[in-house]
Amino acid sequence: MLSIFVVVTLYLSLASTSPVNRYASDNRNQLISTVSFDKTIDALVYCGSHDRNKNNAVSMEPSNTGYAFQKSIKSKWDWENTKTKSEKIDYQSITTYPSDAHNGEYSFAYSSDYPSGYSSDYFESTSTISLYKHHLSIHTPGSTASASSVSQADKDIIEKSLNVFAEIDDQSNITQCQKCKERLGYGKHMAFERPDLVPDVFERYCIASKLSSTAGCHNAYHSWSANSTFMGTDFTNLLTLLNTNSLDAEYFCYYRFAGQCDIPRTPENISLAYLWNNVKPHKAHFAPIPNSKDTFNVIHVSDLHVEHDYAVGSEANCTTSMCCTVNKHSKRKNNKDKDKYTNLYEGSYYDNNDIFHLGLPVSNDNSSIYTPATTFGSYMCDSPEVLINSTFLSIRNLQKKNGPNFKFAIFTGDMVDHDGAQYISLGMSKKSEEIIFRDAKHGLRDIPLYPALGNHDSFPYGQIAPEKTKFTNRFTWNTDLMAEMWSSYNWIGKKQVDQVKRHYAGYSISTKMGLKIISMNSNAFYYGNIYSYWNMVEDSDPFGLFKFLVDELLDAESKDQRVWILYHIPMSNNILPVQSKLFTEIVERFSPYTIAGIFNGHTHRDEFQILFKGDGTNYIQKTKENALNVAYIGQSITPLAKYNPGWRYYEVDKKTFSVLNIHNYYVDLESTFGTNGSEPVWEYEYSARSAYEIDWPESSPLNATYWTLVAQKMKTNSTILQMYENYAGRLSPFTTNCEDGTNCARNWCYVTSFSYDQEQNCYSAENVAHS
């Protein structure tokens, strides 16, 4: 018999019994208070180490409330034959699970009988025990080899490589851009000979050259595909593909090496017109006329960003990016307004009947916390799940109260949170996606949801590889998961399942109303995706998504069918210039006849962007006569960074599927901070048709012409400009004051530009500073 230390976690009847979570907790247990214990025990969980030479234990995540009553005891157990998954001990109903977070440790889930020597009476008779707050640790930093594991010969190769980089940098007769390309050329050779050493060489160069922070340099070169091979990291994979003397390399050096090359001029002769035989039929120049008396409504949600490690009472005003986890801190001290934060209840949740259950109070006395994270969220944090549940509940309550005829919903991406790359894992990414779509299905019930993936909805962050590279199998976990979930929720059919797997989570589907929806994964064009730099000029459609889109649009045009296009990142925002130009060319070809709407997310702001005929760079061209189409950019649910949560629905013409109005809802997040446990109140924010006071026919849609009139008002009327900015952040207390200097000077170019080149050229023409 072996004596080990055991932690007994008691699941209380204050929460429904649920399966034991297999993720082991980290060392974040925080003593909150001491309480009387007189509850009935629902289940027991035993957590121990299979290494019998260690006298330790791993705590498990508790029940749905986020709490566990714990009492440490010692007992003698025979743990033989418990090292394999699902193997049971004869005399006790104990199942073992390998821990996902701690190597070598196992979790023991006790399902029925009490252990020998400890009856239920023993636990129920305990008078007082300590109440601990647990935080589930599924943000687990990836492991890397220690310096001591690198052989001396390999260390010599690394040092030699860094010396070569130093020699390249010391050359005075070549440009900084050429130096960058030479380093990439050296790295390409190394990627074939010693791919395992490439990340260390470039990381050390990055740190020494101060191209980024230490963590930033590590993450840039050490990110592994989900299924890694001897070829090494995603960066190493790209080096094996990249033509280091091409425009591709110059784009890479501009975006990924801190502007060491100037951004290349977008090739003028690059075009996809051959896909439609360079012909635009006469009918394609005219938009169909709507019948505004017959309408339906469509929900649009975007950028939910569930924050798994959100901890009520933790620092909400931290010195790093995303706050509200126990490992975030603030340099500020002595907040005189700290007492106003009273909505501090950990473990609050909505049950399956949409009844809100308030968690247990968290003390506001921690002197190291400047601004405590409150129950429903904070302005520098992503969404606690309870905020996401509140969002979907507000949609359902609106439908019950006013009866909007919601035929379907669209989601324009981003589920994983903004925490540092060292805290995000493949398992955490999957978990985020599963939670978001599960909550959406519960919240929307039988309303179909048509999703598009965002730049955060991949692992590593932003990465997908074209099938042509032979690296695409490292990312099929995501397309397989999306196909399985979306089809199981009856949002897509068998045809779309095949498309999702073939087109990087893209698909097309015709709704019951007759509208075709085309969803695309904009990571294929995203500057943060390592693989998007391969062949971006010579083969400007390496993912085949442009051909997929054009084929679907040609099919719709031939049937006089209208189309909505969903993708996450707006084409002028973080999209590579070549791909931005080509996508814009497609939209211009099929507007305004076939494309009835374009829907994005990503910016977290409530925005729009107009496409004009021509190159769209000349102020004279930006008239209502030249307006072709508009992209509707949906506001975020997440408050990060400093926005109020919001969602919208579109009033849509049944005949043409044109948008006739946009109704926007939001939560004044600041008002929830001091409500002592009350639920948020979702309020009507504004109607896009009436807010800007545009003289506009009642029967006409809110098309590109309408938004051109709004943009022109923004340029000449400071009140309208401020109104736009107010709505962009949903009346956030941090809204920019447009009368203060040139704070809002970029807005005109932003809303009147569709592509990257159009926006940059507008800034130059308007002499507006921009980043």
C-alpha cells in the first residue's frame, strides 16, 4: 500500500452535477473566505500524481459555479494499475484521465462509492472549511528545448549564422531591403539543411536588433503548426517556399521585419478578369429595385472573443494588452474610485432555461488591484462567457417582445481571445470555438447561423497554408471541426461540409429565402499569415479562393440571384495589397447587380466602407453617382479595446436582399460596474436610416449612394463626424473627441476607401497622417 497526499474536491448541490473537467488547474487558487459547510455532496474528485515518489496533487476545475470546497486529507491507497486511461480499480469506481496540462500527472474521477474509510457523514459533519476560487488553466505555454539540450556543434552553427547576419548588416553598399532579403536567402538554405536551428537563429537576431520584444521575437519564429514535422516552425516552412529575390520577399520584409523594405508598389497589370472573360454584361451595371413593403430581419454578431481565464476581481487596468486574468498587473496604485466597483461575483452564469445565477462575492480589498474586473466585463478585457450568454439572451428577449422576424444570423468571426501567444494553445483554440458555437446554438435556437472565421480563429494565430504548399494538413483540424459543428447544428448541409473542408472553411449556401451567402476565410489574404506571402504575385490566388468566389458569383449572376459575402477582415485593413486589389476587382465586376451586401468584423467598431468606380483614390470620383457597393463592418461583443458591447440586425428587402435599415443595440458596460450583481440592460442605440438625417426615399435601400451622402456630411459637418465616432464605439466613455485636433481626420479616407491602395492614396492626397 502506498501513502500519497490527496485533495478531495466536493461538488455541492448549489450547482448541477456535470462531468468532471479533465483540464488540470494551475496554481491560481485564491483564498476568498471561510464559510459553514452544510451542503449535500453530489460527487467527489480525487486528484493525484501517478509518480508515487512525489507527495503532491493537482487540483481540478470545480463545478459550474467555478468554486470548490476543499479539505486536505491523507489516506492509504493502492494506485497500482491506474496509469492507463479508463482503467478502473476493482474495489472503487475510479477512472483515470491523463491530464492535458501537466505531463506525468493523472486526474482521478470518482463516480459512485465513497473511498474506504471515508463516508459521506465524515464530510457532512465538517463544520468549516476554506472556500477557494479556481481558474481553469487551458492557456498553457508551449514548451521549447532548453539551452542545455543544444549540442555544442549546434551552438557553433547558430553563432556562425549570427555572424553571417552581422556581416550582411555591416555592408554599406547595399540597401536595408537587400540586407533583409539576403538574410532570408541564408535562412532558406538553412531551412533545408538544419530546419531545427532556424527559429533560434532568427529569434536571437530579432532580439539583438530590437525588431520586437523578447516574447514577440520568440512567437514570430517559434510558432508550430498544429501537426509539426521535422521541417520545424511555420516560419521555417515558409522559407522553404519563398523566392527571396522576389516582391514576395519585399512584402515580407516590410510587414514582418519592421519595414526593412519599403512596401512595394502594387503591380498595375495584375488582374483576375480572365476568370470572367473580361466581360461585364449590361445588366450587371444596375441594381434591382427593392419592394420595401415586404421585409425580414437578419442578426449580425461579430468578434465575441471569449476569455476563458477571466477572473472577477483581477486587474482590469493592466500594463499589457488583454487584462482581467490573475497574471496581469497594473503599475498604478491607490484608486480613489475603487469602491464604485460592486458587481464582483465569480462564477455567475445562465442556466439552460436562461435563468441568471449570481456567483459568490469577491472581495474588493486587494491593495495590489487598481481596477477590479467586474462580473460582465471590463473595457480592456475580452468577453467573459456570461457576457456572451447575455448577448444572445438579449436577442431572444427582443424577438419575444417585439417579434422581429429573424430568418437567419451571420457571424463575421473571432472567437479566441487576445491573450499573449505564450498563453494560447491548440486545445484552448478548439475550446473557444466549441464554446462560442455551442452558446450561439443555444441562444439562437432554430435560427440558422452562417459563420466566417476570423484571424484569431486558427492555431497558431492567423495561420492557414495553401494546399499547394503541402503544409495544409497542419490546419485541417480546424476545417474538420467547423464542418462537424456547423452541420451538426443544421446550419449547413453535405455540400457545404465538402466546401468547408476544401476551401479553408469557406462555403456557399442558398437560404430558404433565395439569397446566396458566400463565406470566406480572410486569413488567406491576411498579412499576419506567414503562408500568405508565398507566390502572392506570380500566383495571386494560391488558395484558390478567388476562383471559388468568382465561380459562385457567375453562377448567381446567370440565375439573377443576389449574394451576400461574409469575411472577417475589411479589404483595406490588414490585408496584403495585391490580394486587396484583386478582391476589389471582383466586387467591382459583380456590383451592383449581383452582390447585395458585404459584411465584415475585425475592427471591433461600428463602421462602413464604400467602393467607388475607378481606382477610388480621387476625391472627384467619390460621388454618389460613382458609388458601387458598401461593406458593413459589424461592432464587437468584446469590450476590448474600450468599446461597449454591441450587436445589430438588418431590415432586409425580400425581393432584392438589399439592406433597408440597421438597428443597433448595446450595453453601457460602465453602468454595470456598480450594480451589485444585476444583469446588464441592453438598450436600443440608433437606426442607421434616421440617425444621420439624410434626405432619402423611404423605399430606397441603405446602399453605397446613401453612405456616400453620410460620408460627405462627415467631411463637412463636425457634428455628424462626432456622431459617427460615438456610434463606432457604442457611446463608450472612451470615445474620441473629434473636435480635439486631428483625432478623427482619418475617418473620411477610411469610410470612402475599399482597398488598401485606395485608403493609402487617399491619406496622401488629403495630407492626413496615418499609421
